[in-house]
Amino acid sequence: MSDKKNLWPFLLGAAVGAGITWLFASKEGKETLSNLKKKADEMKDDVNEWLDKKDMAQNNNSEKQSN
């Protein structure tokens, strides 16, 4: 039974690794770096947006509590 439990993470890791390899193998290095930079910038924007919303919510809560 424990052998089956240990097999699933290995298979999942192998599938993820194969998928990533397949996605990036057919692109040139410059194109891949460009795509990664675009994705990193998008993620940065998303995180900043989330932090702004979090700060606004905290400010609203503190204003409500002080009233």
C-alpha cells in the first residue's frame, strides 16, 4: 500500500517535468527569456494589485473600528 502512495508524487512530478520541457523545448533562448519576463511582470502586477486591495481593506476596517 505504501508503495502506491509513494508512486503518485513521482508520476505527478514526471508529468509536470515533461510538460514544462515540451512547452519550452521548441523555442529559442531569447524567446523563452522574453516570455518568462512577460509572465514575471504580469505576476508582479497581480501581486501589487492584490496588496493594494489588501491595504484598502485594512484601512477600511481600521476606519470602521475607530468610529
